[in-house]
Amino acid sequence: MRIKQQLLGFCAAIVVLTACRNDTSAEHTTSTPEQAATTASPGACPSGDLPVISGQLHGGISGDLKAMPGETICNGMARPAARGLRLRFQATTIDSDDTLTLIFGIDTLARGDTGSGIRTTVTVIDEENKRFYSTGEQYSCFSDVTRHVESPSANTTQINGVVWCTAAVPELNGNTSIRMPEVQFRGLVQWPEDPV
């Protein structure tokens, strides 16, 4: 049973990573110049002098995380059926210089909402070393969303908060795990167009 669950989790991580990479949908690639001026570019991060992701990882992957605007990729989108939102970041560990993909699935959060202790799925992917970590449906990680406001870009919100885990995030294709006491984030979320 455990092997089956790990395989299912591994496949889910691959699907999520592929989906986030392909978040550059046709509406972005075929937009008019007027639309492009008011729509956040796929992979865009919030501006400013503060990191878009920062914190520490311990365990199978250890080190300080930090990514600044303009140095990384951020993707955010609403999940189907009003099931919250998904944020994706690329971050580099300062000590080992490993490039990681971090994906946070924040449950039930609606456009503009904030809150504390929101159930969050966490996936950490180290593609170069072929290591995949995910909470799956353990729900041992949570988010405190402290700011969630409309962005100047159309159908986009800026979201700030912190993700924290009460248990280690297991490796799906190995025997190690990651402890994530607190990771702060700043991201942009693309929402579906409002109905006319």
C-alpha cells in the first residue's frame, strides 16, 4: 500500500510540475498589445526589494532559500472548482546552489481572501538530482496569508504569506524527508476572467 501511495504521489508531482510549466495558456500567447499591457506576464513575480521566497529547509535538502524578483520564476493560478490556488516558485539554496521548484496548493482561498492555518499541500522538486518531495494528502502543512490584494494587472492578485509544516515532507522516490519550519512567499495569482 505504501509503495502504491508513493507511486501515485510521484505521478501527481510530475503532473503538477508539467501543468505549472504550461501555465502560459493561449490567452497569453494570442493577446493583443492592449491586453498584454494589462495582463501579468507568465512567470512574473511581484516587484520590490523583498525576496519572493525565503526560508530554510532541513533534512534531505538543507539550506537557506532566497529568490529575488527578476532572478526567478513565479507562477500562480486559481485551482479548478473554487478549490483555492496554486503557487509555484523557483528558488536556489544559498549553501549548495541547488535550484528547486516549490509548489504550494492553498486550499479554499478565494480571490482577495486572507487567513491563518489554511491547509496547504507542499511539493519540492530537485530536478537535477531527481528528488521529489510532497505532502500528498497528509495535510501537515499550512499557510498564513497576510496580504491578498488586487494587482494593477488584469485578473491578477498579489498574495503574501508564510507556509509552515508540522511534520516532515516525505520523499516520493527515496527514504529522506524535508523539514520546513517556515517559508515566506510573495506571489502573483492569475484568476479566470470575470463573466461579461
